[in-house]
Amino acid sequence: MTLGVAWYPEQWPAERWGEDLAHMRRLGIRVARVGEFAWSRLEPAPQDFRTEWLVAVCDLAERHGIGVLLGTPTAAPPKWLVDRHPSVLQTDRSGRARPFGSRRSYSFSSPIYRKYCARIVREVAGTVGEHPAVVGWQIDNELGCHDTTRCYGDDAAQAFRLWLEARYDTVEALNAAWGTVFWSHEYRDFSEVDPPRESQTFGNPAHELDFRRCSSDQVGSFVAEQAGILRALSPGRPIGTNLMMCAGEFDERKVAAELDVVQWDAYPVALMGFATDAESVAAVGRTGDPDLFTFSLDLFRGLKGRATWGVELQTGNVNWSRRNLLPAPGALRLWAHAATAHGADLVGWFRWRALPYGPEQWHAGLLRHDASEDRGAAELPRLAEELAVRRPGPAKPPGAPAPVAPSQVAILHDYEDLWALQLGPHGPYDYWRHLLGEYTALRSLGHMLDVVHPNADLSRYRLLAAPALHLVDEALAGRLAAYVEAGGVLVLGSRAGQKDRNSRHVPAAPGPLRPLAGAVARNWESGHPALAHSVRHAGAEHAVHMWVTSLEPTEPGTEVEAEFTGGLFAGRPAVTRRRAGAGTVFWSGLCAGPALTASVYAAALDAAGLPAQPLERWERRSERDGLQYRFDWAKAEVDLSWPLP
Ligand code: GAL
């Protein structure tokens, strides 16, 4: 594990740089991320490239033993570029161009923007790509942040039409797949299809889903273009792009396939600033939700099955939450160890020094505006020592990340399920909240989890949770059946197999999973707490309302694991269980609260021969490379299983 920091030398006088680097070194920092918003300083006018300052920064960093993680500056196009080519700007759903003045003011589908990006990336990488200080690359910054993945302008429309033609071949096939006969949406030619712009009321979910797929692919090809240039001009330096927690605006797995390392950002306390549950805020308002943090890291690790790099982790209070709380003393140390335990090899803090001007002037850094050390910095020297003990030997800048050993339990996550359920929530159902609730249940029973795509190698897991599996085809159903037949335990969730890949309802859920589950869904509702249903499991009664399904066994051997004991579905099964080959499949038709969710998982873990080790509310245990960690998120404490200096 290496410590890093986001540093913006272009925002400070050059005379300050040496002192900054020396100070970083004293705090145990070995990597500085530089350059991701510096386009106007690298190319102040068209083709007037000024990279000398970046060379000077790299030279100086090398002298201080600090590696440079270089950002390509494409997240913030300079004014001259958008003035010259207004078509590069984002167009929102209502058809309005989003003006220059913040950042991310570009469309992924703009061929002109891509040309300028390729040119500046070639220039930067051609100048410093082989500099000995350069240890890796970050492409752009938080792709898709500020709702910028999907653009509704002319370039995006053109890209969408080509994408549809490649997918469907004929417009008749598109009409059939989308069901455009409804409300007279039928098209005569691909050229008639527009992005799903703002309209009177509901659009067609199949249209929206394909637009999300296409927009996601635009992000992928944008990244691939830059990665290709960097690979050629800066060989041997891992390339990534920083992903955000529970964003999912594009298929991060496909994007990660273009990259060498998954990079991520995390602001655990900032997210608590949006929380409304006073009890959680009182307990972990200054450390963050443990499961939201590690779920994200497990997901990022699962994108390539390899160690990740954290490139932005909170240091103090931010400027963008609803309430901008200060982290607890010890929070930075807690996060860095939790990040290590969940697969990170680098933790970079955001940012080095608070800046007195600009949109983020209220954002804290390791140093205050006056360059004195802020609260977070106080934790770093001890942390750096502990991390050095974990991996004996001198702290080195990171190399290409190594695989991380898999857990025995995995939770399935597919971006297409996320999108389909966001487009058809049918009430207050929320994909991320549901997945996270199930993750929390398994974590609170003491297990480490992998978060994996349904196409990953599933055979290594003893228990597979599929709480939000939604779009299911025959091929996937076959793979899951083989997994169970071979002895795996599968837990299907509330909205399993309701739809096919075109986002059309199957005749009866769970569609192709029906023979495996041995049951069908009869009715469901996104309910109301005042009309809750009661469910009995393992001798206890639980109220459920968020998503409630009544199941009906259809195969011999399907048992009732939990039953409705009150409400509209009284007497019907709420959770079924069935042996199939050497394994077992559970199906819970519920989006339940923590107690019932944990109760069902305890039964599933038992069936998988994995012991449940229930933990205290804010206690979590993790393990990596045989090293054990115990975290108390309410007290901001970490117990490590190895001797400390
Ligand atoms: C991140 C972003 C940074 C900075 C930071 C502030 O989302 O990547 O550039 O804006 O938030 O918390």
C-alpha cells in the first residue's frame, strides 16, 4: 500500500513546489496525482503547447522520491476550444446546450472533441510519458460525473443511429424488439430514431435502455482512444480512470477492460451529509457507512479481479454535500486500512492543499489555505508506518496491480440490471439501496464478499447472492443452473428474471430461471409501510413493504422457507428453497429490512456450509493475504492482526 495525494502545482507559484514535495515526503506520501484539469495551462491557445512546467514538476518530484500519477486533462476543455466548436458541448434532455463555466463540458460522442483530446494526450504523453517519475495514468476525471454520460445533441443522435443499426440490422427488428406499435412509435428508417429526449410522459423503456447502452459504449471508446495513445507513448505505466461510488452511469466493467488498473474516489463522510437517519448519523456521521465504502471497493476490485488504486479519498470536509461534516479523528486511518483490506494498493488523498479561490475554495485538503497541516494530515505518519509494516521493505510507487484472492461469497451486479430497474422502479425501489442492504446482511454475518458480473467465473464461490438479477436470458439461466447443480448455493432476489434483455416482461417471472427456482411469481407490489405484509422466518415475524412478491411452487421438491402470515398474501410463500443437483436455490420475493434479510442469508450460509459470525452493528471484519482486520466504524478504530511499531 502506497499513500498518494492529488496535487495541483499549476495553482501555486513554482517556488512553492519543492517545499510541497518535501512536506509530502515527510508525511509518508510517495505518489502525487497531477494535471487532470490543467488543459488551459498545457495548451493555452490552439496548438500552442506549454509542457515545460510539467517536465519541471516531474523532475522535481523525481528528486524528492515522489512518483507522478498523470491525469489527461480532458475533463475540462479550455474556453478557446468550446468557443471554436460549440458542438462539443453537452446537450441536455430538453435539447438545451449546457454552457461552459464548470467542468465536463463536452459530449463523449463529439468527433471534434475526440480529435482535440487525442492531440493533447499525444502531446503530454510524448513529452513526459517516459519520464522516470511517471508511475501511471489517470484518463480524464470521474467520467460521467455531473450527469454527463448521456448527451442528447446531434452528434449523440448520429452515434445512436449507427449503434442501433449495428445491433438490429433492420429497422423492423428494432420495431419488434422495442414494441414500437405501442402509442404509434413505429419507425420506417434508423434515421428517424432520436435519443429519448424530454417528452410529455413515459417513454419506451427499451428505447431508454438502448440509449444507455449506446452512451456507455461511447464512454468506452473515448477511454480506449486515450489508452491506445498512452500505451504507445508511455509504455509500462498502468492506465486507469477514477470511478465513483454507486454511480453506474456507464458499464464500468467494459470500461475497465480497456484499462490496466481500476482507480476510484471515495468521500465517506460527505455522503453522510445527505443521510436522513439520525441514528446512523450519530454513530457513523464522521466515519461513513462502512458497507457503502467497502461495497464500492469490492465492486471496483471485481471489475478486473485485481488490486485497485484509490486516487481520491476524503481528508476533511468537502464543499458539495448537504451538510459538510468533519471526519472523526482516526477516520483517515480507518479508511486507509479498510481500503487495503478490500483490495487497494494505493490510497491517494484529495487534495494536498485547500485553495483560496475557485469553485472548491470551501474544500479541505491535507494542508489548510495557509499551508499549515489540517486535521487529516496528523494521521498520516503513523499510518505510513503501519502500512510499511504490512508490506516489509521500502515503500515503492505502485506497479501493475496483482490479482486478489477471491472470497467464498459473491454478490452479482450487472449494469444492465441497474439501468433496467432505474428505468422501471415501479415505486420507491432503488437498485443500489437494495443491493447494499443485502451486502450489509452478509457483511454483518462476518463474511468478505466479491461483487461480480454474472458472466464471471462463478464456480469459485460457495454462495452466490443475486438480489437484483433482473434481465435473464436462457444462457445465463443455464450457467446458474450448472452452478447450483455442481453444489453452489444461489439466492435469487425479489425481481429475478422479470424481464428479457430487451426489457420486456417474460410471461411469468423468473422466466428461464423457473425450472431451477421451481416456483413462479404471482403478484407483486411496491408497497406502503401502512399496508405492510408480515412474513415469518426462523420463528420470527417481520414486516415488509418495499417490494413484496407472492410466490407459487411449480415443481415437486420446492419448499417454503418463509411464509406470509398477514396482509394480502397471507398463507402464500414469500421465500422458497429447493435442492437442485448437489446445490440449493433460495428465492426471496422480498426487498426486506435488515433483520429478515440477515435471517434468510443465515439459512443460505448454513446450506453452503459457511458459518455465520454475527457482528455488532458498526463492527466489521475483513481479511486480505491472511492478515485480519477488525474495524469499529462508530469509534473510528482499527485492530490489526500484526504487530505495530
Ligand atoms: C471529486 C472530483 C475532484 C473534486 C472532488 C471534490 O468528485 O474528482 O476533482 O472535485 O470531487 O470533493
